[in-house]
Amino acid sequence: MFCFPAMGHRHCCALGPMDPMRRSPSPCSSRPSSPRTPPCEMLGYVGIEAVLDQLKIKAMKMGFEFNIMVVGQSGLGKSTMVNTLFKSKMWKSTVQGLGTPTPQTLKLQSVTHVIEEKGVKLKLTVTDTPGFGDQINNDKCWDPILGYISEQYERYLQEEILITRQRHIPDTRVHCCIYFVPPTGHCLRPLDIEFLQRLCRTVNVVPVIARADSLTIEERETFRRRIQHNLRTHCIEVYPQKCFDEDINDRILNSKIRDRIPFAVVGADREHLVNGRCVLGRKTKWGIIEVENLAHCEFPLLRDLLIRSHLQDLKDITHNVHYENYRVCRLNESHLLPRGPGWVNLAQTPAGPLAAPQPSKACQQDQEDSKDDDEY
Amino acid sequence: MIGTCSAVSCAVAPVAAAPVAALADAGAMAATDIARQVGEGCRTVPLAGHVGFDSLPDQLVNKSVSQGFSFNILCVGETGLGKSTLMDTLFNTKFEGEPATHTQPGVQLRSNTYDLQESNVGLKLTIVSTVGFGDQINKEDSYKPIVEFIDAQFEAYLQEELKIRRVLHAYHDSRIHACLYFIAPTGHSLKSLDLVTMKKLDSKVNIIPIIAKSDAISKSELTKFKIKITSELVSNGVQIYQFPTDDESVAEINGTMNAHLPFAVIGSTEELKIGNKMMKARQYPWGTVQVENEAHCDFVKLREMLIRVNMEDLREQTHSRHYELYRRCKLEEMGFKDTDPDSKPFSLQETYEAKRNEFLGELQKKEEEMRQMFVQRVKEKEAELKEAEKELHEKFDRLKKLHQDEKKKLEDKKKCLDDEVNAFKQRKTAAELLQSQGSQAGGSQTLKRDKEKKKAPHHPTQAGSVAGSCCKLPNCMVKGAMFSGLL
């Protein structure tokens, strides 16, 4: 028989009253069987998976929020696209009347709606950017947009550092920005490249080829390849970013998507009769372009990406990556946080790569960002 | 053609029959400042078809599954109440650990983390147990290590949250989500240690009181015991965790369970054959207590409530209520406010600058004080030293004077002696002269010599001193006496 010592058992750390800062020795990974936490075999059903249902109930009760921004020149069908995506009249299709002057400066307009489907409530905010790229001199026309995005991050940050915080901070940050590329058929224009370069660092950008019904299928393919080549040359990482793929399944799925970006889309909010079915489409003299038909355009792919499969992912990347990057820059420049005696563990700010969701993966975007960090 | 799906009205203004018209004025807003219509004024728009975001909860759940969950339980209770056994029974597994002795000098907390996997859900379970609770003679400070531990977890999370570069989504949450308080089955009432500890913990953690080893109490005593406990808790203002009743799907079951608090539980990891099934039970000579029999104990209820129904709510309460309270108190203690009296929002920066200046001012003041004190001390020391110096001088003077006096006296004495010596010498020489004269010229010269000799040494002695005092030689004395008789 051996007597048990007061401390020093095999797997545990005895925390005495003098040692309040020690936590249990487990790393942050959530993958099972990390070397220091022993996996336990359960001999029977406990019921842990019921927590998933609890999560679902909680989420449904709280509702979801989604903020989307559409950027592109006038006449590319942005408002129609939003209406088609969410199958409702979000915007009145902006048709410029004869008397209305073209907007002289870039004005952002935003509208919020609550839509519900099968018990799931979604508060959707759509921000439009009329006047983008319409002037003769389009220099710095991206500034209001970047300013708007930063303003939303700032708003969230201010809410987060309050002493008495709300239970649920209203999320107005832009989760996704759809960029409409005009269907020239050649390649990306300098304005597009400039804008995409700047925006990809702060927000998830999904480029689409607008009004794709003016291109044939072959022209679309060439255009798409050229755009992909342009994006690669200028190191523009559009959503879904390669560096945020979490595991092999994600990578396979996202590679397929990345292959088809930018989607060639057509928007329509009128219904027509085709073969006895009512479909959304554009009626022309030479035929009806069905929006939901994959053979005609890639709108279903865009809709599935944005809404059905990757909506939560968009929000997560915005929250975990883009917002954190903004926060780091903001706190570094204005010393918002107390950094004096009493705050023991506050991290120093090394000039290293910015946040990525998986700290173990090297990030191409980080290298690009750290290059820009030196410019601050 | 706009088909109507379910439209839930949340807007203050009624949803117009022609949403298009309503959109027109809801649409355009001001230039670069955008006033968002959040909450009120939000229009619900009917959908014309299936959009597909009803998969959103599934997307969310999938994300959470891939990230994994963490759940932390704190078991507070006296040694020997069956805390470890109950944990083993709850999670249907054998956790590592040896039983503690009763001889602990103080209360300590032992924390273990385990990875549990059930179908596709991975749970990182942390069980913290008190060691030595209630074993000391003086239990006044027993609650302190527990409170400090809970605060330390909050502090760690707060530090992580306030970091500049932080990884909150991958952070292993170590905050305690549920505290199971084990009440000894005395059958009477709560011990004062229990009341004190629970009162200290109720604002920091969700407390679920349970009656441990409840097979020691009979059914009738149990109901009385439960009533007594709940009334004591209420009268002392202890807020225990209430299962939430605001969501319809769980309101009913939670409501009934709330009435059964505190749960009377039994833990056992031994399996016995009862009927034709293997069940967890405890065997006594008078019968067998089945753990999972609802008529025998409330173990099933505890498991239901803790894990299957309310785990998410426990985590949420910890984060949104207890942690926020801790954060607020901590930040206010540091001196940060949200708004100043003019109700302008403070930035943390201003507050920080103000605090910093205040701190620097205090430092300066302290420095001044110290400097002044230093100067004063120096002065005092100086005065002291001067005093001492003066004293020394005085002493020195005195000694010198003494020395001089002594010297003078000695000189006087020396002079006297010298005079005497001189006188003696003179007389000696005179006497010798006389002798030599006497021996040379008979008697008269000797007489003369003697006379001279007599005269010479006697001159100084004419004052009256006896000749014998100057001249020590006996011959001389005799001759001197003779010749003085002759004169």
C-alpha cells in the first residue's frame, strides 16, 4: 500500500490558493485526442449530442443577420440581382428616368429587411453603391466604400469595448461584397483591379460577370480564365480564400468553386411561361434566358454559395479574420486598450502575420498584409 | 405575382399591401453617413419562392461541430460525498483520479480535462473538484480558493479578450459553466458552511445544489429536507440556477424540474444484474438501489437537465451574465467608464490618459514628499552632528585646560626643584671651596671658607628656613651649625 501524497497525481494539476492563473493543461485544438488530454471511452449513451439541438433552438430564436454589399457600375443589374437572389422586391429596379441626373458622387444606400423561411428569420441588409465608377475621373472612388466598411467595423468595436455591453451586439459589418464585372469579354480593367486589390483585404469579395447573356458560352469561358489569370497575377484573393480552408473536404469543395469564379450571372425578376412552367427569366426576341437553369447562366451557383452553403462561413471569416485584423490595426494606432501596470498578459505587438483562423496554416494573404503593414 | 410565404411582422409601421411603394421611401438615405434602420422600421418582405437560407441553422451547427464544444463543471462538496463517483456515473466512464484524504491543510482545487466523443460531437470536458473542503477545523476561509479559481478563469478569458492579437474562436474556454454543490444528507438543513459558500458563489457561477448519497435518507425525510433546503436558500437570498422557461419547447420540462431542485442523487459505477438487465446500482443487504430508476433517485433528472436539455443555456448564462458582470466590475475597478457626466461617450483612451496622468501626478507627489523627508532627515542629522562636534570641542578644550593646568603645576614644581637643586649646588660648591680653602690655609681660611660657605648658602635661608633644609649633607649641617654659633 502506498500513501497518497497531497499533490502530484498523474494527470491533474492541483491548484492551490497561491496559483490562480493556471488553467487545465489542454491546448486550444478541438480535434479529439490531442496528446495531453486523454480521450475517454464512454460506456454508454450520455446524450452530449443533444447540445446540437439546443444550439439550433437558440439560433432560431435569436435569428440571423446578413449584410451584403453590391458594387459595380450603373446599369449592370445590381438591384435586379439582389431581388433575384432573395426572391423579393428588395430594391425598386433603378431605371434612370430622363430627368434624373446621374449621381455626381458615390452615395451608399442601404436597406434592411427581415425575411423568414420555415421558421428561420434572417435580417438582411443590402448596401448599394450607385455612382461607382461612373465619373470621368474615378480616382479614389473606392474610398467611400472602404470608409463605410471600416465604419461598420468601428461601430462593432466600440460596442465591444463598452463596459456594459449588450447581450447581443448588432452586427452591421459587411459580410460579403459582390463585385460586378462588366461583360467586356477581354480582361479586368484597371479600375476593377485597383478596387479588388484594396477590398479583398478588408472584406470577402465575390466577383461576378454581370449581364452574362451578352456573352456566348465560349466567350464566357475565355473571359473567366482571363479574369482568373488577372486575379492571380495581382495576388487578389477572392472568396473562398485558399488559406482559410480548414480541412481536406473544405479544400475539395472550395477548389471546385474557385474554378468557376467569377460566376457569369443573369438577373431577372419577371416570370415567364416556359414549357408550362413558371420560371424567372429574361425574355428576348431570340429566346427566354432562364435564370435558374445552369445551362443558361450560373446564377444557381452564386445563390448556393452565398446562401445555402457558405453563409455562415462568410460571417465567420468576417468576424474571425477581417474584423480581428481591423481591430489589431486600430488598437495599435490609437492605444485604445490599457497597457499599463496591472495588465499582465497583454500581448506585445510583433510585426508578424495577421490573424488567420487556423494558426498552423501559413497564409499567403498574411504575407501580403505584412508587406502592407510596413506602409502604415 | 408575389406569392406570400409566412410573414412575421416585426416592424413598427404595418407592412403595406404594396411593399414596392413602401420600399421607395425606405430606400434612399443620406450621403456618406448612413442611418441604418435597425430594429424598428425593419420591414418584413414576403418571399416569392424558396430562397434556401433555412439551411442556416444547419450551417451554424456544422461549424460548431467542427470547432468542438467545451464544458466545465465544478464540484464543490465535502470529502467523501461521492463527487468523483457521480461524475463517473454521469458521463458513463471512468475518470482518472484517486480519492483524497481528510488531512488536507487547506482547500485546493483539482482540475482534469477529458475529450469525449459521441457520434460526431466532440466535447472537451473539464471537471474541477474541491479537495479538502470541510475538513479543516477553522473553515472560515474555505470558500476563498474556490472563488479565486473561478475569478482566475474569468480573468484569463478577459485577458485574452483584451489582447491586441487574439484568437478567441480557438480559445479553450475554461470558465466554469456549472457548479454542482453537494449537500451532505443529514436530513435536517443546510450547514452554515454550505450557506456561506453558496452565497459567495451565486453571483459568479450557475449553482445547482444536489443532495449527495441520498440513499441514506428515506423518502418522507427527503421531501422535508428538500423543502427545508429551498426555504433556507430563499431566506438567505442565495440565487441558484433556474432552468430557463422562456422557450416553449423546453419550458414545460424545465418548469417541472425547477420544482424538484435540489436533486437527490446517487452515484455508482458498479453494474449489477437486476431482472435480466445490467444496471448501475448499489447493493445493500436489504435491497438494491438503482441509479437510473426515477423512483429511487433523481439522477436521471440531473442528467437530463445538465446535459441533454440545458448545456447550451448554462454556457450562455456563464458568458452573458456572470462573465459580463465580472468584466464590468473589473473594468470599473480600473477606473474606466462608459460616459462622463456630460453623457459623451468616453473612449478608453481618454480614461487611460487621465488615469496615467493621475498616476504620474501621484508619483511626482510621492517623489516630492520623499525628497522633503530626505532633506529634513539630513538637516536633523546635520544638527545632531554639529551638537556632537560642539561637545567634542568642549571636551577637547576642557582637557586641554586641564592639561595646561597640570603642566603649569608640574612646571612650578620643576622650577621649585630646580631652584633647590641650584641652591644645593651652590652650597656644595661653596662648601667645597671652603674645604679646599681650609685645607690649603689652615684654620682661618677654612673658617673664612666656612663662613663664606655659611654665608653663601645661608643667604637664601635668612628668611628663616633652617639651614638643614637646604643642605642635606650631614657634615655641612654640623659645620654650618657650629659656625653659625660662632658668628
